[in-house]
Amino acid sequence: MIDAAAADVQQHRPMLLGLAYRMLGSTGDAEDVVQDAYLRWRDVDRSAVREPRRYLSRTVTRLALDRLRERTARERYVGPWLPEPVATADWPFDPLETVEQRDSVSAATLYLMERLDPLERAVFVLRSAFDLPYAEIAGIVGRTEEHCRQLYRRAAARLADGRARFAPSRREHAVLLERFLVAAREGDLATLRSLLHDDVVAWSDGGGRARAARNPVLGADRVARFFAGIYSRRRPAYELVELNGAPGAVISLPDRQALTFSVADGRISALFLIANPDKLGGLLPSAT
């Protein structure tokens, strides 16, 4: 029989997971933080807490902040670090109802949030994804309301340059993804170049566990050749899935990869290829 503390956490679990994942970019870390929050919630006098959701949100945010401040592994990470992809059609990372909420869980936004310090990241997530008032955010992070406003403005400004102003429709995004994968499998460089912005950037995350480019691949010509080189030789199977709130693909080479990208002005502006097997455990067992 589930205890009362566990029932409270279960009721708010999708929101808590969504908060922790946006903060940390890792499903495993998000699960751990929510579990730690449950242990703390179990041990408090819950009768004295008027709003369990607010208490749990504050606890998850502070635990995630502690992890961000303590995290040093990325200084030794092999090649570019990318967030762990999540199949958001089947994974309870709430909220995902609005364009802004889906954008806050996208690979591009999570990657760019690595530019922020932990406190900026917390304020940005709480404001952009959960639309909390600054007074409530101030209580969660232990800063004044005005300081939180400044932190949000600073975070938004630091992220603005790397984010597309106008997102395509989901159908347009999916069609572009399919055209890209077909052209890459066929080695059709002309079509690939036509789908890419001139200054497109591709990041590959192998984490030292899988073959991947150690540095970003820059420019339409190089990116086209990079993906044609990978996929035209092996013509891998792939499955289109929703990853991080947008159309993506799980690809078999036979080792799995996850691919997502950002779109600006109808063309691909950034690609995110995750091959590190440690980050793919939550996806489909294989593409079909």
C-alpha cells in the first residue's frame, strides 16, 4: 500500500520530473532528485505544509541547484556535451502544453542553458516553463523578487542569440526531418545542402563511448558531407519519434543514435546527434 508521502509525490511527479530534467538535462539525475525530494517530504511534518506542490517544487529546485553546483564531470567530458534525449510522447515531463513549454525542454534550449550559472538556470526554468510569479520564484531560490527579475532578464538575453524566433509547425518540422534522413541515406549532397542554413552547426555527443565528432561541424557543406558519410554507407533503419517536445529520430547503425534539430526560416540551423549509450537507455530498444 502506498504511503501518504509517496502519494503526494506521485500526484505531482510529472511536474517534478519536468522541473528536474530541465534543470539537469538528465533523466537519471531527474529521477534521483525526485526520489531525494520524496525522502525529505516523508520526514517533515506534512500537516504544517499548506501547499505540498509548492514545497516539493522548492525542494526539487534546491536539490537540482546543489547538483549543478557540484557537477564537475563535464570538465572531463569527451567531446561536446548534449542533454539526454527523452521520448516526450511517452514520458511524463510536464508541462508540455504550450510552444514555450515545449521549447524549454528542446535539445537546443537545454544545450544553450549550459551557458547559464545554476541560479540563472533555475529562475529561467521556473519562469519560462512553469510561469511562476517572481514572488514565488524568490521564495524557492532564496533571493529577492527584484534579483530574480534581473536573473531572468540576464538568462533570456544570454539565450536569445542561439534560439530561433519563429518555430515551424510540427508537420513542417517532421517533413524536414524526413527529407533530411532520406537525403543523407542516399548521399544526396545537393538536397542536404538545400535543407541546411549556410552557417548550420552540428554537435555530436559520444561521450568517449561511441564514435562521434570531437568538435562541432560547421557550415552547410561540411555538415552535409558529415551526415552523408555516416548514413549513405550503412543506410540505417530509423524510427521517427517525438524527442524533447519535437519531431526526432532514433537511428540504428546498428548502435543507436538519437537525432534532433532546430529550424529557422524553413531550414535546419542546428543538429544534435547523441550516440553516447549512457544517454539512450530511456529510448526505444531499436529503430524499426
